[in-house]
Amino acid sequence: KSLGIRRDDKVMLILKRHYQFWFAIVALHKIGAVAIPATNQLKEHDITYRINAAGIKAVVCTPDDGIPEQMELAEKNCPSLETKIIVGGSRDGWRDFDEEYSLYTGKFDRTEDSPCGDEPMLMYFTSGTTGNPKMAMHNFKYPLGHFITAKYWHCVNPDGLHLTIADTGWAKAAWGKIYGQWLCEAAIFVYDFDRFHASDILPMFAKYHITTFCAPPTILRMMVKQDIGQYDLSSVEHMTTAGEALNPEVFRQFEAATGLQIMEGFGQSETTVALANLVGTTARLGSMGKPVPLYDIELLDSDGKPVPVGEIGEIVINIKNGNPCGLFCGYYRDEEKTKECMHDGWYHTGDTAWRDEDGYFWYVGRVDDVIKSSGYRIGPFEIENVIMELPYVLECGVSAAADEVRGQVVKASIVLTNGTEPSEELKKEIQQYVKEHTAPYKYPRIVVFRDELPKTTSGKIQRNKL
């Protein structure tokens, strides 16, 4: 507050799993400034877009992964950015979080005018397939929506210790590392790592007596490859997963090793947990479960009509009586995109599923083409933009390719300019270029050269045919 950060100011947090994330985000909530968590894998191009799109006034950053350098490069083209704060170290031109926060009182009184209710509180950049990432805005009712996430899905308890494996830059951290768990008076276990190694994490369950656990299927697949039978997981009372569909084999191996069924759930950056195998229900292998009491959910066809049992439809949430507590308010500064997903009394998730005769939902895929790789959501358009910067690329279409470990990987189908010869060296050069110019997890693990790309009659690339 002394630095001039006020109500409704936008502040970006790139803090990995550093403990300072919790200090910073709670402080922003108390002031009424809008917290914008972001991943440490962003490059100058990504940072510049985000700061200018949201009008970000201040950033609080990790000293790791070259983020301060990328921020300084971006800063030259970001007129709204006034304050840079670094944690865990000092750097010229940056304020030192660790040195300065201890100078202030531990008391910050709540007033009659303190932020609450429908005021903006938190914003996430979400990847779409057409255009730059959108900004999903949540209000102060959002944490209350996560009460169900924590109490009836994660099943946290005040005497236990909860671990959700997620970087604070992603909405999954809001699901499992702060709001609902704290409302249920549960303690959070945090392990700050750079690269996930199952052999590092697995011994911690017994050492710290972790009682509830949530991780995306990618992490669970890596754990299974470590032979989980050699580790003591007896402290774990309840397991959950979300982010992509869970492989039945992973479910079976965990059940054999621990006796626990992994309770799958579904939601988005725009929601809290919306479909889930909640406590007291029987998990149905491969199913996301049923709608949670917070949301009235339907499956609609392309004409907006409910589909019968067994048929695929888009997952939609009823907003005829207003937005349920936990659903986002809309896309910041983008009325058009908000209207595209919120119309005719429904919020359209863009995800499709079918429902069985007992009311369980089964995930099918995106209506659009977002790629889900190792728990990350990747928009093809962002990657295409970077690849098209290369002078020898005539056209490019990015799509998902199935992968046993990551669920999906990024595939780039490229048409080269006349006179450019395709080669393995050229593929590696393209991959390296993407790694250097956007977040490395977005690079295409598969590159194919084609004479032409499939297109619609209006000239749009048909990614689903790639």
C-alpha cells in the first residue's frame, strides 16, 4: 500500500511455489488490488502482452529462471508498469520483498469499506485457440465456491495436511493451495521444486504425514513409473485428480498400492470444481463424476438443446438466475468473448462430454482445439504466431498429438516457402526458436512438413484434421 498499490490495481505474481506467494496474494486481497498469478515459463513476448492487456501496475517475481531479465526486456514496452519487487534476493531497479516486508506492522485492520462481494479479486490468463490468452476475472465470492472443492472433493480436515501439486501461476493452485483449504481450516503442504521428480516427492508422504493429495494425471503417471509400491503412502486418506482424463491403468495401480480410489473432478480456470466424484459417492472408473450442488449443469447440442443419455454435448452451466458462487464474472476488457461463452442463460465451457444412465459424466474433448499437455493448457494460435516469425515458414497449423506420458503434445504442421528444403536440422531449429521466444513447455515436440494444410471454404486452417 505504501508503494501506491490501490484498490483495483493489477499486480502480477510470478512466484513458483515460494512461500512469499501466500503473503503477497493475501495482502493484495486485503488492499482490493487484483492479483494475477502467472507461470515462471513466460518469455518477454508473453510478459509484454499480459502487462499491456491487463494494465498491470506492479510485479512480484521469483529471482529464478531468468524471469527478472525477461521482465526488464518487456518493461521497455509496458508504460503501465511502475513497480518491480523481487523475492529471495536483491537486484538493481527492483525492491527487495524479504528485506522490506519485515519493516511493516503485522496488523492491517478491516474497515467498513474493505473489498468484498462482487468486486474484482483475482484474474487468470487462459489459453484459447483463436487469438491471445483471455483474462478470466473472479470476484471475492470465488473462494467460497472452493469450499466444496476442499471439503467434499479433496476431503481436507483441520488435523490433516493437504498437498496439491501445482505451480502458483496456474488456477489449479487456487483450487488446492489456498482458499477452500483455509476455509476448512486445513494446513497446506508446499514443496518448492524446479523439475518434478516422483522419487523426490514420494518419500515426503510418510515423512510429513500428508493426508490428502491432488495431482494432475501426468504427475500420477510419472509416479506409477517409479513403482509406488516401494513407498509408504499409508498416511494418505483421500486422493483426487483433475486437469485431463485419468488413465484407467493409473487408477488401478494406485488402488492396488494404496487401497484408495482416485476421485476425478472437472473444472476450468473460469470455475471451481464443477463435476466430481464427491465424498460418499462411488467412483466410476474413467468418469468425471456428477455435477456438484453449486452448479446446475446440462449437456447441449449445437442447437442449444439438451442431448439424451449416451450422446455427446457441450458442458454448460445454468446462469439464468445469475452466476453461481465460484463462476467467473467474464473476460476482462473483452465483452465479445464474454458474450460468446455466456448467452441464452448458459455459460458454455467449450468442453464436451456424454452422460450415462446413472448421471455420471464422461469427458470427450474440447469444442475448440486447446492442447492439454502435462497439465498445461496451450493455445495453438500463440505458438503459430511465433513459428510464423521464421522467414522460411509459409503456413503453420498447430494441433494436439496423443502422448502416453503427457496426455497430449504439441504438433506443428508446416508449409515451407519455395526453395526451402525440409530436414531434421530445420525441425530442431524451429523447436529451438519456439523454446526461446515463448514458454518452453509450448514448443512442438512433433514437427511435420506438408505441401499444404487442410482449410475450410473461408480459408481457415482445420486444426482438427492435422
